[in-house]
Amino acid sequence: MGKNRKSKRQLVRDEKRAKKRGRDLAGDEERSAKRQRHDDADADADVDGQQEQLNNFYTLDPNADFIPFNDDEQPQNAASAPAPRARGGNFEREFFGMLAEQEQEYFRHADELLELNDFPSPDDRHIFLQSVYREARGKELKLASSQSCSRLMERLILLSNARQKKSLFGAFAGHFMTLVTHRFASHCCEKLFLMSAPVVTAELSGEADDDVEMGEADEEEAEEAKEVAEAMKTPMEDLFMLTLDELEEHLSFLLSDRYGSHALRVLLVVLSGRPLDQAGTKSLLQGKNKEYITVEGASAVSKELNSQARTVPSSFSTAIQKIIGDSTATLDSTALRVLAKHPTGNPTLQLLLELELSLSAKSKKGAQAKEDGEKAAEGEPSAVSLLERLVPEAPASFGDEKSQACEFVNSMLYDPIGSRLLETLIAHCPGKIFKGLLANIFAPRIQSLLRNDIASYPAIKVLNRLSKEDLADAVQKSLPEIPSFVEKGRFNVIKTLFERCNVRGATPELGTLLQALTTACGGAWKHIIPKLCLLTEPEPEPETKEKKFQTPEAKNKTALLSHGSQVASTLLSIPGQPSKAIQNSLLALSPDHLLRMATTSAPTAAILAKALAAPPQVPHFHKLLVAAMLPNIYALATSQHGNALVNAVISAPSRGDSTVAVVPFHLKENAMAQLERHESALRETWLGRNVWRTWRGDLWSYRRHDWVRWAKETDPEGERVAGMPVSRQRGEGEGGKGGFIKKGGYEGRGGEGVRRVEVEPEPEPEVEVEEEVEVEEKVEKKEKKEKKEKKEKKDKKEKKEKKTSKGESGDGEVKEKKKKKKDKKEKASAEVEEAD
């Protein structure tokens, strides 16, 4: 055989890879040279330099990537000052080396294969995963800190069983501080913590299962087998505690570190036992632009456990309290205020405060109160909580405007970052502190706070905790500001006011709020939807850019539309006048406005979907709404948001009482007939095929009576079958010629055998589809028969004409014969009449 020669494309690719390797090596050498120069400069620094660094230590920059808080006690002189720290941490950052070129290429290719999941069979995939995991043994640290291969490590963690996760903990042990503060390795640590959380719960309940797709080969070396056996002996709970021991000395640094703070938040959530899949939890753990790594075949059991609250050992609760105490022990009021306004430190502080308040609510009545009492009796100072550090001497101190607690709350109210911490404090603080906040800070100026674009969010949290009387007072103060709320787009405030009044049963306040909203929107109910959904403004152009590239104006408009739609949905869910107002407003819209609502955005389409499912407050509301949507049924069926509305029409019942959404059957027929006209166009798009499948278009085309039966399955059971229509009897003895059968009579083939059932006439539809089909078939048969008879007559006439053309000699004889026959018939008929 000849030599295998590389193609031109392969040669170009190899050349590019060689150039890239050269650039990477040059970059590594440059980085190592810089690191060496930096270390030399630090070694030559004198005591004066240390003193200057110590002085700069106390200069806190809120916009920095981290806040260099000291983990130990504050030094009294330069000699006791801490050594210079890398990025503010007093730990030595490690370098784990780099993967070889062949290894890097292998792991990159393995990552691509796992992402594509393009394997001939499950067995091949299983064997491939075993070989990748075996190849990665001993290279875990290099993989985790590699830019190109850290994604593979995350996918391997997703596919690992309990044994493999424990071996990863063993591989990372002693290096966690470097890993959690590394740009790429921190994501691997977060994924390892999250995926190991269900293992702790399973071990507590005795349901730990090691039978996983990614099992190791049976023929392994003896040393590796021993390591695996030892790793399995260590409970996952102990592995988490050992990890915390490593991070204990650097907790205050991790609070505001760009990467370490995320890992710390993940650890806190795992220790607390909170569900890992909640929307609020996800926003705390990761940023908006975080890449979401997935892989086919990840454990379904873990996903199920992530959506539930998990059982955690008592040692985890103790660990949380220790983390809160250690991380905030050295922070004074100034440092806490800076951390509260820090973009990275604020979410971590929120989580710490929330966990502390939830734990104190559970344990304060029991052992914790006893412990505090014993410490006070012995003269030892009790531990100061994070809440007491933020608002000291609360709630009494809220009455003094110059107090530290009052100044802290006022400074956080109008800060875009600090107000988020204030929201957490308001939502979870004890009742006595909330009452002090309400009486001294929020209640006197609730209307002005709700008007502000930043302070409105803490004020909304206050509204959520108000009693019925306090809520009524807040509504009365806010009524004059409703036009201002509408004008400035504070729709979230209006939504909260309606929601809380409905929950607290404040019916009079609901009426006054609706009246104020109607006046602000234009003085009539029909103007509410156009105002809330921005229908009065020109229709926006379809967005071609991604979210992050949109202009601020476009983002603001999208947020306004979303908040306004939420107000409309909230009003629809409140029975009575609020729901009636929205239904009237929807019926007043033109078909073009309905089409715009259904196709331009998801929030506005959600209003129509909710309206189709809501009980009618206006007579024939659903019938009129669907009738207004019918002219544009094809455009709705092929749009991303309107597609679900068309499918909702066929799933609604055709009959029912006044408390149920009802769409008459004839409207469904009309909609199906319009869809049938566009059958070919519908089949060309995925959305169109989805509608055609949901509406059973093929059944409609070929078996109409079966489609009718299927479409009526959503009706109440007693009203699915239509009554039998009354047929006419041709005989004169049965009610006269062409008369109806008398009550109690019989009908059927041969005039007997089936008793007729008397049925009251239905208002609509009067004629069933099955009858129409039968009538159409009879008409077609009749027309065919007439055509056939005409054709036969024409043929006979042509034959006669041919005969006459042959000769006219026999015409006289034929005429005489005909005349004789006619005379005979007349005589016979006359004799019969005389005999009668």
C-alpha cells in the first residue's frame, strides 16, 4: 500500500496549530518571567514598603474586584503586619503545570464528542467514558485549571458516580484555595459541590447507589483499587467539612473575591439544604452571562433531588454559623457598609444574612437561647450576630435619625446595590425589627419611596409584610400617586398593591385602586390594555440583536411591557370588577391589536392565554374573543407566541356553565376550515405542523364525523352527543302528507323498530355536521343521476334522428300506430272511472 499523504486542508490545520502552540508557549514564558520579577520585587521590599502597604490596606475601594479584609486581628505595628498577599489573600497561589500537547488534543476531542453525543451505540459511549476517566486520573488539577479542558472536567463531574466524586475531592484536597479563586478551576469546584450535595442526602438516608453509567474497569492496578476503597470509606459529609477547614483562614477574603465568592455561595447553599434549582438560588450562585455546561446522560436522580429541599446533617448547620462568625468577625460598621455596596460582596452578604436569620428563627427558642444565657451568667460576651452588626440596638435605634442603624438603612435605600441587601433584611428580619422599620422609616413616606425607581423595591418588600389595616393605610396614601406610577412605568408597584389587597381581603381598596388606575389610563376600561401593553405606541421592529447588544431604550421598553403585562394578568386573576375590566378592555381591541399582542412578545401573549382560561365575567366573553381572533388564525398559528393560543382554542369545551371558559363548536369548525385552506403552508413550518397535529387536521380532511366526535371530548360528559333530529314521514296516515311523526310514534327502516326520542331544540348549532355530510352525499348522487338520465335521453334523440334521415316513407304508418295506441289508453281509463 502507498503512503498516507495529508491533504492540503490538513496541512493548513497543522500549521495553524503549530503557530498557536508557539504563541501559547511564548505567553507562558512571559507570564513566568513577570511572576519572577514580581517575586523578586516583593523579596527586596523593606519595612517602609510594608508599612505603606499596611496603610493602603485600610483604604477600601467599592469598585475593586475584591476587598482585602484582614483575616487575623488588626496589627498594632509594622512588624506584626501580614505578609504581602496575592490579590488580597495571604495564601500562596499554586501552579499545577500544563498538559502535554497530545493530552490537550485528546481531551479537547473527548469534550467535543461528549458535547455532540455522536456515538454508534450506548456501549461505545460507555467504553469511551471509561477510557477518558482513566486517562484523566492524576491530571485532575491540570484539567481543572486549563482554559480549553475545564469544560471537559465539568462534564465528567456531571457523569460521575459517588465513588468518582469522592476521588475528585481527594485529588483537589490541599489545593482548594487556589482552585476556587482560579478563573476556570472555580467552575469545576462549584459543579463538584453542587453535584455532591445529593450524595450527602442519600448517605444520610442509606440510599447511596454506586451503579452508574461511568463505572471503572475491573482490571485496575492494586494501588488504584486501594485508593478507591479508602475514598469510599470516607463519608461525603466529612469531605465537605475538610474542604471548609482549608478555606477557613481565608473566608473574609473570599467574600468579595471575583471567583471565590461564587464558590463560597455554592458551599453555603449546599450546607443549608436549600433546593438547588430555585430561580432565586440560581441568581445568587451565578451571573447572567455564565455558560451553562450540560451533557447527555447526566443522572436524573440528582436533578430530581436538586428541585427539592434536602436533608442535611446537623454539622452543616454548625458550619454555617461558624462561617458567618469567622467571615464577619473582623469587619466593623464601615467595612460592612462598603461590603454591602460592593457588586461581588453584596450577594454573598445577602446569603449570609438570610441563612443567619433562618437558622436563628429555628434555634433561638431552644439550645441557642440557653447557651447565650449560660455565657451571660459566666460573664462571657455572647456572639454578636450579623444582623446586630448591620442595625445595632434595633428596633429602638430606628427612632433616632442619627443612630448607626437608621443611617445604615437610609444609605442603603437609594443605592442600586445596597438596596438588595435591605430587601433581604426586610423580608427575613424578626417581627419586632420590621415593626420598628415600618413605624419610623417606611410608613411616614411610603408613597414617595414607591415613586422612586430604586427605593421602590425595598418598599414593595414592606408591602408584602403589611397587615390588612396597615395595607389599607398605605393604599390611601398611594392613591394620589397612581397617575405618576403609570406615567413613570412603576407597574410593579401597582401589581403589588392589587395582589396584596386581594390576599388580605381588602375589597374596598381594590375598588378604589381600580378606579384610580382607570382614570390614569384614560377614564374608561377599554383604555387599560392599550396603556399597559403600550399598544398606543408604534409597533417595534423585530429584534435582530442579542439581549446584551440591545440599546438601553429597547431594554427599558421591554421591561415596561413585561411589567405592564404582569399588571393585566394580576387583574385577570382577581374575580369581580378587576377581571371584568380587563375582559371588557380585551373585547374593545381591534383584530389587528389582538394580533399584535399575540405575536410580538411573550408577556402580552400570556395575557390572552390567561384570558382564554379565566372564568367569564362578561357574557359570551370567550366566544367574542375567539371570533375577533379568527380573521388572523393563520398568522397566529405560524407565530412563536400565538401558536399556543390557537392550540388553547381547540382544548376549550364547547358547552358548560357560566363559570367555565366555553368556545362554541361552530367557531372551532370555522377555525379548522380556515386552517385547512392554508394546509400546505402550515406543513412547511414546525409551528404550523404543530397546530395541524393538535387540531387533527388529517382527521378533519378524511373522516369529518370522527373529528367532530374527538373535538367534543372536552365537553361535559352528558352533552357530548347531540340529540337525534326529528325526521319526516311521507305517509298520510302518520300525521298527514309530509307531516312530523306524532309523539310516542316509531321510525326507522321499514317504519318500525326504533323508538323516537323527543329532544329539546339546541340554540346553536342547530344542524349537526354528520347530517350535513349525509345531505351533501345525497345531493351529489342526485346530480350524478340527473346527468346520466340527460345523457341517455340525448343518445336516444340522436338515434331517432338518424332513423328519420334514412327515409320518410314509414313516417305516416308510425304516426297512425301511435294514434291507435293512444285512443286505446283513453278508452281504458274512461271505463275504469265509470266502474268506480
